[in-house]
Amino acid sequence: MLNKDELLRRTNSGLDVFKHYIPVQWKTGRNFLNPLYEDRKASCNVYFDRRNSVYKIKDFGNDEYSGDCFFFVGKLKGLNCNNGADFVEILKIINREMILGLDNSDYTPVPQSNPQKGSLTAPEPSKSKPYNIIQQKFNQKELDFWLRSGITPEILKLYRAVSLKEFRSENKDGKSFSYTSSENEPLFGYIGKRYVKIYRPFSEIRFLYGGNIGESYCFGLEQLPAKGDTLFITGGEKDVMTLAAHGFHAICFNSETSTIPTGIIYKLTFRFKHIVLLYDADKTGIDSAIKHEKALAEYGVKRLLLPLSGEKKEKDITDYFIKGNSRKEFRQLFIDFLDNLYSETMTMLKSCEIDFNNPPAKAEEVISAGDVPLGTQGNILCITGGEGTGKSNYVAALIAGSIIKDSRNIDTLGINVRDNSDGKAVLLYDTEQSEVQLFKNVSNLLKRAKLNEKPEELRAFSLTGMSRKERLQAIVQSMDKYHYEYEGIRLVVIDGIADLVLSANDEAESIRIVDELYRLAGIYRTCIVSVLHYVPNGLKLRGHLGSELQRKAAAIVSIELDSEPSVSVVKALKVRDGSPLDVPLMQFSWDKELGMHIYIGEKPREEKEKRKEKELATVAREIFGVQKHLTYIDLCDRIQQTMDVKERTAKSYIKYMREKEIIIKDPSNQNYFMIGHIF
């Protein structure tokens, strides 16, 4: 029968109950932090009360949290141990969650399973338990059960969830037991390398284990991509698969109340922008999410509360989708979460956004040249040049090409730009231009794009009124918000990257800024165009900021004035795939009649060859200025480092420099040297 004395007899005078529900490591008679509240000093312990022959918990700091195992479970569940009806409920909870079998007259011990949601922690077997399973094909009724949550046979296969005909194992006393699948009580299994976790959705005992589940059980970890935007932590395996079926990444630990390994979370922070707790909307789920959010605060883990009642059939993400909510509605729920998270920044940034319905007084992927990619998803494209060379107009042409939704013929100054037929965000952050001038510039680029009004997905911000620290924060958080709002970002332009740091020669700041932009480009799979407002020197940029961009950018494009001052020349200083000297020299100039710059074609081949010879001579002078004689291998390495090119390209440059007699090979020792160093 289910009564107090029998329950104490089956649980070693209540000691096993404390072991089941207290999540921290502890020993009888030794102090530990009381899990019933936010205890800051270890001042409670579990001891044996010889007078009453039961184990009790004693809190020396707050005696209100002292009592026997029934009192303890009652506190956890919000029940009053002194109330008769509540006490019976406490007995039922312990019996059910510890699977004591006291509701059966012919009691047979069964292995301890995962407690139902509501216990403080989920038990994890300390040693491997022998088991045997018989798999079977999913029948239609079982598939229908999973499909209600959107979980397809492909998802089941991906997560190694199977239908079982039978499960056999042993309890801790070595006695055998088994469960068989039936029409009303199906039997499913989550198959691991050394274990199986049994799921019986319509049975009183819902979860069982076989084998060794280990101490760091994390369902869904193997199925995660290398990088992603958001990762949800849910309460159970079914919720993980439900989210996967709707296109979201998720994992779960043994239960909502299980301790989350910080080592796993730390590693995942490098792979995901957001890690969000998405637990049940009932009291246990909410309390557990709050607890974990505090414990994982240093890793930036947040929690999202589902708009559900918290009742039995309306509390988790699976219930959310079963109710008829779509992927789009869940995305909007997450966007609202970001709005709240970034409310202060977005409010501040709103005042910086160009309002085309209220214009200021008086006034304001990707990218390739021919067959050579310059700006690609997940990378940075740097545009540099001196004052008055036409950088802003060149950038405006890139933006114009990225906001059109069709293949209309517009002049992008010789550069190929992927259109925006899928309506992704295009973001322009200007750190130098006034609000009036920026409005004018954007109006001109709309004219180039042959658009009568600004597309909704184009957002232009004048950040001149913000401090340098605030500018980067505004860029980071607004990119995240618009990524979700427009389901992606086509192009980001930062016109004046040097104005994000106190000094372009500050090495630490330069590294931090470029690393952050490179990380954002990867997370949001977009191309970030950074405009650097100073003159390049040969094939290298000046300052630590320039050096970092030289190292991280996929391409660097320089805008320079030609010998004819009215003509600007576009040349590549670096391209990740190929040689920058093989990119055509493109030209553009101002057309008074059209009121904009126009593309006037490539420079003649002779000019291209002349430029190649001149710049390789500059590189050679730099290399041989340090060491007069170099072997072929050393020279190849120096060219790769200086020009940031691949080995194959460096070898082709050596061949070219020999043909042009920029360098000479000494037949006596096979070393190379410049003609100027022959004597």
C-alpha cells in the first residue's frame, strides 16, 4: 500500500529521497548549499534522526527549511506537508518519480527512470545497466503521433529515434523486467553509442534507461551545424526534434532540472550568436529557466517564455506548434524577444535612422569584377583611397545594385552586384557624413538604381552624433535585429571604419574591431564593405587597422585618381581567390548630363601590364631592402607574406619578375637578387 511507513522502508528511511532530489554532491553530516532557496553559505546538511529513525535536512541559517524528506519534496512541489490532501499528493509524487511501485500490491522493483518534470534533478545511472531492445518499423499510428509535432521520418532517423517492440533490462537488485509496445502504449527509443533512453509517451513510467547514459548527456549536440545564429535549450528530446522539424537548432539535457555542463555551453558560444533557454511554461519550467539563466549569465544565455497557459497540454514548444502556430509566428516571437533585449539601443538608433517621410531640412553576395569575386558571404571587402577619389560614389553604386529586385540594367561602375530579389536587409552606417548629406547621397543612389522611393529593406544611419563605442554597439545589435526581421542581410556598408576606433594605429582596438566585423559577417552570412579613409601605399595599407584589414579582408579595392584628374581608377590591392594584378583596371568619371558618375570601361592592357611591373618592382625593393640575396623558397614566402597571396600566385610573380628583369638569378649559387643590388 501507499503509506508513509512503507515509503520510508523502501527509501532507506528517506535517505534515497534526498539523494534523488538534491542536485549537488553531498554527504550525510557535511554542510552544503540548501537547494530550496538561493543559499550563499553552506549551512545545511542531511543527518539521521535517531529518535524518529528517519533522515532529515537541517538548515542552521534558516530553520524554516528544515524537515524530513516529505517536507523537502513538499517545498519543491509547492505543497504543504501538514495538509492531509497535500501529504497524500507528496507520497504519490515520490512513489511515481522514484518508481517505487507502492501503488501495486505485487510490488516488483524497476530501474530508476528520469523523474517527471518538476523534480529538482534527473537521476543519472552511475554504472552501465544491461539491456536488450527489439526494434521494429514505425506503424502509421506511431508516425501520426510524431507528425502532429511536425516530426517527419527523416527527422526521426537523423536523431536516431526508433520504434521498439520490446525493452528488457535489470533493476539495481539484478532483477529482470521488460516492457512491450502496444497500440495504446507505444515504446520508443533514443539510441546512443552506449545507451538507450526509452520514451513511453502514454504510460505512467515515461522514461527508462539502458546502458550508461553518462554524466554529460546532451541530446541533439551531434546534429548541430558548425555555426548558426540561434541555439535553443529545451526540456526534452521531443522538443528538440520539433524545433529541428521547423528549421531551428536545439539541444536538451536530461531534463529541465538537470545541471547544465558549463564546458559545453562555453564551447557553443563560439558557434552561435544566441543561446536561449526555451523551457516549459509551467512553474517548474519557469523556475528552472530562471535558475539556469543566473548560473549561465557569464556565457550570455537568455531565456524565452512561451505564450502558453502552462497547463498539461499547453506548456512546451511542441504544444505551441500543435496549437497551430507556424515557424513564422515563432520567429516573430523571437524578434519581439530581441526588441525587448535591445530596446534601449534600438530606441537610441531610431533617432539616427534617415526618415524619408520626414526628410531633414535642405536636403540627403555578392560583389565581383569580371570572374574574380571581391565580396563574398561571410567576408569583408575593404574599399580605400584618398579624399576626392570617388569612394562614396563607388560605394553608392554597390548599394544601388544590391537593392534592386530584378535584373534591370543599371550602372554599377563596372562591378557586378547580386540583386535583392529575396528582400534581405541592406544596411548603410555612415560615421562621417551629416544627416543632410547622407540623405542626399541615398537619394542619388536611388536614382542610380532607377527607384522612385526607398525600399523598406534599405536602412541608412548617420552615426556622427554617437560616441565611437556606441557606434559599434549600435551596428552589432541592429544587424542582429534586422537579420531576423528580414530573414537575412544582403549587404552591410560601414562608410568610415576608422571612426569606430580611437586611433587607426591602436593595435588592440584595430584587432578587436576587425575581428568583430569578421565574426558578424560569418554569423549573418553577409558581405561587410568597410571604407577606409586614407591613402594606400603600394600594395599595403597603413596603420594597424589597415594591417588587420589586409589580413582579414577577402579583397581590398583602391580608388585612385588617374593622370587625368576627372577620371577615377579602381584597382584591386588584394583578392583572396586569385591575383589582384589580374583584376582589370576599371575607370569611372562624372557625367554632368546624368548628374552621376558613370563607368567608362577598363584601362588598356598595356596600362595593366605597366601597373603590374611597377607594383612588383615596389614589392621587390621592399623584400630585398632587408636581405640582398634570397633562395627561391624564401623569396616565394616573402612575396606571400607581403602581398597576402597564395603560393601558386607568388610563383607566377617570380616568373614575371624574372622575365621583366626586376630580379636576377645568380647561376653560381642559384640565389635571387635585384639588379640594383648586383654591385
